[in-house]
Amino acid sequence: MADNSAQVPFEAGAGDPKHAARATRSAGRKMRSLLLDAASPLFRERGLAGASITDIAAAADAFPSQITYYFRTKEALFVECACRELLYLARATEQAALSARTPREYTHALAETVTASDSVAFFAEALTLTRRRQDLAPLVERTVERLHGEGARAYASQVERHGWRSLRAPDESSRRFWAVAIGVILEGYAMGRSPEELCAEMLRVLGEQMKSDTARLRLVDDGSSPNEGS
């Protein structure tokens, strides 16, 4: 009779519940990613109503039932796509600003990158949807907190690296930047403004706020001379 002992470890490993669970989780993450990759451009091009579950599944080479299995609803898929794209944009803005030598260059690189993308407008649509679907709000909340946290870490790293002086704590700076970005971009999209116009408006608003804060700081610092640096 043939000796099958050499096959036992392989068969045991393949049938091990932990191994099967890891394989299932890995396959699940891959399928979720494929569905998000396929859905994002369709949502951006056609909007929520114009992109059907059937079209998204076909683009991902998947079944419509897999969308409902992983995301439950098309609305949940839309919000997750928008949140992911916003975080991708945040990462791109940080990368674009890495070579900045001054705070002005840093802010300009951030503003130029964020206004060249439609990811903020995409995210704004998700915010509007979430207002009617509060079950999706936790995903948006986690995304916003991660956005601010990663932005604060990136800015703090640059401040330490270059020895810059900052008027605000990194967390406050990050929150202010994204608040201005979302406001300016939403208004600009409604008015049909170009990315260049959006960038110029962002820099104008951020610059004016900075000048106002500088004046206030000089006013309360009684120990400094009027001609001292900003």
C-alpha cells in the first residue's frame, strides 16, 4: 500500500480552520478593493443614480450579489468610495508638499494639489447622502478624523524638520486647511471656477487668516517690540 504520510501536512494545513479563515479574509479584502476601484470612476462620472449595481459589478468582473454582500447597499458603496478617494487625495497632497522649503511653499503645494482633483466634491456628495442616511455617518466621521490626524502629523513633521514657526498647533492647522478647502471647492464648483481659480482663492483665504492671526498675536505680546518679526 502506498505511503501517503508525506501528503498529510499539506492536507492538514489546507483544511486548518485558521488557514481557511485567513484565506477567506484575504479574498474578501481583495474583492472589496476591486469593487471600490470599479465603482469610484462610475460614481464620479454618472453620480449615484446613474451608476447601477449591475454596471459596477460588470466593471469589477463580479456578481451584483457580491456588492450587496460586502456593502449592503449602493449608497453605502458610494460613501465608502468617496471616503477612500478623499484619503487618497490627502496622501497625494502630503507627498506633493514634501519638497517645500518654506511654509508658503508648503501651503501652495497643498492647495494646488487639492484643487486639481474632484475628490472633495465627490466627498461632499457623500456628506449630503449621509445626512439622510445616518447609518453611514460613522464611516464619514472616521474618515474626517483620519484626514485631520494624518494632516497634523505631516505638518508637525515638516515644522520639526525645517524649524518653522507655526501660529497654530498642527491639528488646528490641518482642520483649518481642510475646512477652507471644502468650502472654497464647493462654492467654486457651483460657480464653474477653474482649478487655478480655486487654488488662488484658497491661498487668499488662508493668507488673510494668517495675517489676521499675526496681528492679534503681536497685540497680546506686550513684551515684544512693534518691529519684531511675525
